[in-house]
Amino acid sequence: MDCDQSESQCGIDSATLKGILEKSLEVETELLRTYTITSERLHGNEQLKDRLQNFAEGNAKRSRQLIEELEQMKS
């Protein structure tokens, strides 16, 4: 079966997709918290602190995108 050819055979129903997006949002949010807290507690390694803050910013952006996707699914 070639899943690229027919959504009806291999597609994801909207409830499953919503669940995947919600779980992904939870993961991104938890990573955001972890990176932020770690960077705030880190002293003496500014490069790592900056990288962790950049990671957190990336997670925040992905979280916003996931929220937007979930909101679009509601309408």
C-alpha cells in the first residue's frame, strides 16, 4: 500500500491528529520550561545559557504554531 497516493487508505482522522498535536504541544511546553529554568539557574557558562535560551525561544515558537493549528481545527 502506498500511503502517499490515497488519504482514505492511510490518512489520519481529525481526532487522532488533534491528539498528536496536543501531545506535541505538551512536549514543547515542557521543554520550554526546562530550558528556561535551566538557563536561569546556570551561572558561569554564558554560551550554554544563551543556547538554552535560544532552544526555549524555538519551543515557544513551535508551541504558538501548534496552538494556532489546534484553533484552526476547532473552526
